[in-house]
Amino acid sequence: MVGLEYLELPQAFSVVPSELPAGPNAHGNRHQVVVVGQNFTSSTECVIEGVLTPTRWLASNVLECEIPANGRTGGHILLRLRERGVYFSRSAALRVDFTSQAYVYRVEPAAVLAGRAATLVKIYIADMGALTKASGSR
């Protein structure tokens, strides 16, 4: 006797967050993203750039995927889903962008008097990716 099982294809609608800071996060070397969609099972897996990554099934419409930071200084990755080893439509690929982190290097004025109605504060910000590249090119 042959048994058949009907599976609804998993569909991914969005990934949250869709932007991550480049480089490792504050808790280690991996970032977590949540994939929102439908028809997910405990067998649905996240594949990042062709590599299977740790996936946690939270509900039939929510997955949590770990994304290795890999020291990225920018760019994007594609996240795809597979169910029981089978990939689905390429249109199901979701894009996650890596952005450089900002660094505040100066605030003016450094102090203000209490009770002043309004004080203009200037915040100077540098792109950490650009600073890293500049210091490495000396």
C-alpha cells in the first residue's frame, strides 16, 4: 500500500528585521530574524546563501532563523525556505540587507545650562564601515 501526504507549500511574506547591522551582534556572532508567512511546519528550514542555518519553528506562520554575521561590512543576503529538503519557488527568496553601524564621535555642546528654553545640539556621526576601511588602508 502506498501512502500519499498532501503538503501546503510554505510561503514567506516578509522578514523582520529586513536590515541588520554589519558585523557580529552584541550577543555573539549570529543575528536572528523572524520570517512571517504561512504553511510552515517543524520541518521548514531556512537556507542562507545556499547554506542550511539553525531554524526554530514558532507557529504555522512564524519561523526564527539565525543568520551568521560573517564580518559583513554591507551588502545583502538571500534567505530561502525549504521543506523536507525541497526548495520552493525562487520568488520565495527574501532579502536581508546589512548596513554599516553609525558611531557618534562628537556632541556639541558637551553641556548645557538647566532652564534654557532651547539649545541647539549638534551630533557628529561616522560610518563604522568607512572608518574600518580607512584605518585598514593605511
